Amino acid sequence: RLDTLVREVVMRHMPKAMSLSVDLGAEGLDEPVWVMGQAALIEGVVGNLLDNALRHGRPTGGASPCVTVGLARLPHPGTVGAGAQVVLSVTDNGPGIDPAQQIRVQARWARSDAQTDVNAGFGLGLSIIKAYAHLLKSRLQWEAGPQGTGLRISLSLTVVAAPAVPLHS
């Protein structure tokens, strides 16, 4: 159940967000949504995206940092339940990543040109996310956040019917 898994990952990141004074929120988690995929891979994608957003998604110019995790079902005519797509996204209001650097920063050990903090990490997060997305048969999509500010990274997953017998979480 994607909504439950995402909620749990967001809650685990809440203490870190609070310590960094980041407004961490989630949207689209109100309705149950089931997807086919390995829970550990999805958890790895969400966790790494959140880590990156909390670490690098800090806006310049005095605005308060904000990170939002979202689930949104894509409208597909004639496809209401199983077979439809749900988009999992993490959006921040930070400086974003220049489109010319987006491919490069997905490689192992890579950092953006703007990354100067030696404690910022080793550049594995985005390469891990890319690999997990591939294993989930999904593709990462990069775009600017709302009003062209920040970064939104998302992937689409295929919705499946809820299991007839409830699974343990």
C-alpha cells in the first residue's frame, strides 16, 4: 500500500526536518492506493529523495524551506483502478538543479556544481534512486517546482487492485 509506506517514510524524516526548520508535508495520502513493487525499493526512493531535499532544497533569499511529498493519480480514460498510474513526487523550494546537470548528478559520486559543503554527502543518493526506479520499471522525471522554484522529482507507478486478503504492514 503506497500511501501507508510513504506516510511512514515521511514520519521517519520528520525529526530531521524539524531540526533543520524545514516545513515537511505530504499530500494525496488520504486514499488507499496499491502498487506493484518491492516495498524496500519504493522506501529507498522516497527516503533518498527526502534526504536530498532536506539537505539541498534550502531556498536562497530568506524564504522558509519547504519539502512536500505527494501522491497523485493520473487520469486515464477508462482506467479507474488497476492499470492506472500514480505519481510519487518530492518537491522542494530550493535552488533546484540546472537541466544541463541533471544527467550528470545521477551518476555515482557526482555532485552539482553548487554543492560546496564537504559534509553534504558522497553523491550516491540520486544514482541509487535512478537504479531503484529502473528496477521498479519506472522513470524519474525532473522539473522545476511550483512557480519555477525548486525541484520536483517524480516517478510513476502502476496501480493494482487491493489484495483480497489483507497483507500485514
